[in-house]
Amino acid sequence: MKVLLLGHNGQLGKILKNKLQKKINIYVDKKYNKKIIEKKNFINLYNEIKPDIILNSIAYTKVDNAEKNNEAFKINSNFIEEIGKIISRETLFVHFSTDYVFDGLKKNPYLITDNPKPINNYGKSKLEGEKYIQKLMNNYIIIRTSALFSSSGTNFVKKMCELIDNNKEINVVNDQYFVPTPCDDLANIVYKILLNYNKKDIYKDLFHFVGSGSSLSWYEFAKLINKNLGSRNKITSISSYELNLPAKRPKYSVLSDKLIRNKYSFDEQSWEIFLKHVIKEIKS
Ligand SMILES: NC(=O)c1ccc[n+]([C@@H]2O[C@H](COP(=O)([O-])OP(=O)(O)OC[C@H]3O[C@@H](n4cnc5c(N)ncnc54)[C@H](OP(=O)(O)O)[C@@H]3O)[C@@H](O)[C@H]2O)c1
């Protein structure tokens, strides 16, 4: 089984690479970097490696900047359309999407059967990407996730640790609810998927996957990070309206992930335990 990992320098990509390369034949792009989204380069890489599986961790993830430029659509949607036209019907495409495909008006966890209705450009571009996969590809697994965190890359936990360390004033929104997801946990489920992979099977799956444990607001998450750091910094709770960022965010984007957990049962650890490990790693 040959696996091509796209986006191995990103937050999730790094963890996938470290975790999977010990167990599986993983190929990464060392030639094209940011130019891999050009059609001819992707074709060259694909023909050179001839992967059975592509894990796509490439994405434009700057949610506020996506309101001001066209990059999100270029990377999260157009690039996926190109891939859909290039790869064979046999290649399994494993792709990551987001809770931000939903508008956040629901009061209980989103199911895969709920209608997506994104309220910002990032969410719109990711939903378009999902649609291209479903329309153009024969063999795919899409995993929507939320609030990824790890000790590498850019994420809320790292940002909070930095602000708390530097005694900065911290204002965090109290009206957006979600479930944090450790990248390690997501990488473990991807590993399970790869272990169960059968070349003869055709996959057409859409899953949700989030950390194991309760949902909370960004403000509550920040307070928990503060507590785990043993710090007493003041964290101020504010509304999204007061923070007034360029991109709107869903007020409630909790995803129900029973489906994937039932299909690929694996050892669960709560995201709160992962948070303690990740904070230790960040501080070391
Ligand atoms: N982060 C979250 O909280 C979150 C939540 C829900 C869903 N997701 C989804 O989970 C997946 C992984 O997210 P992440 O946090 O790992 O994102 P990330 O850290 O921003 O990584 C994105 C990756 O895409 C690459 N990339 C961006 N623009 C590119 C371009 N023009 N050409 C080639 N590569 C490009 C980056 O390369 P460089 O490193 O060279 O810049 C990086 O490797 C994404 O699909 C994201 O939508 C993330």
C-alpha cells in the first residue's frame, strides 16, 4: 500500500507523517511545496508515486483572511476539483473538512445528514471542496473535524500558552461552542482507516470526528488552558459581536461522530487528557 501525504508541513500533516511513517509506506512532496497546487506539478507527483491512497492535509485555514482574498477557494476548492479530474477511480482520497460548513443555528450535535450552510468564505470553500470530491471522485473518505490542537503548527492552545506566558491581555469569545480535537486522536483514526483499507473496496464516506469529551466555548477552553499552566492570568469573556472579526463563526458547531467511532473502534482518551500532554510538550 502506497500512501501519498499532501501538506506534511502543516499542523495535522506533521502529526500524520510522524505517526504513520513508522508503520506505513508514506510518500511526501519534497519537490514542489507551495507549487503542488499547479496542475502539471500535481500530475507529475501523482504519476511518479502512483499512490493507492492520498491523504490530503493541504488547506487554506486563515479564516479571517479568507474574507479578503480568493486563496481559500483556490486551495480548498479549485485544487480539489483538479485532483478530482486527474486521479484514477481506484485511488482512495482521504480528505479533511470542517465544522465551519454549518451555520451554527442547531442546538444539538450536527449529523452528517444535516444540511451544511456555511456563513464565511473558509466554510464555503471547504464545502465546495467536499462537493467536488463527491461529484468527481469514485473512492473517497471525507472527515469533518473541529478545533484541532497539537504542540506543533498554529492553533488556539499554542496561541493561549504564548499570550499567558507573556502576560498579555486576553479577551476570548464566550458564545461559540465546539469540541476540541487533538491532532493525535485524528491521526490515530486515520491509521485505523489505513489498517482496514482493502484495495478491492470502494469508499464513499462522509464522517465527523472530534475529540472525546464535552463541548465548551473558546472562553472556557482558554480558562482550562490557563488552569493547566498553573497560571492565574486574567482572561476576559467577550461576545463575538464585541470582538468583531472579519469572518462570522458558527455559534454552535459540535459534531456528532458516533458513525466513525462505531466503524473504527479505537482506544479513546479524552481531549482534556491530550490537552495536558500537549501543554507539557509546548512548555518543554
Ligand atoms: N486547524 C483547525 O482547527 C481545523 C479545524 C477543522 C478542520 N480543519 C481541517 O483540517 C485540515 C488540516 O488543518 P491544519 O490545522 O493542519 O492546517 P494548517 O496547519 O494550516 O496546514 C495546511 C497545510 O496546507 C499547506 N498549504 C497551504 N497553502 C498551500 C499552497 N498554496 N500550496 C501547497 N500547500 C499549501 C500548508 O503548507 P505550508 O506549511 O508550507 O504553509 C500546510 O502544509 C484542513 O483541511 C483544515 O481545513 C482544521
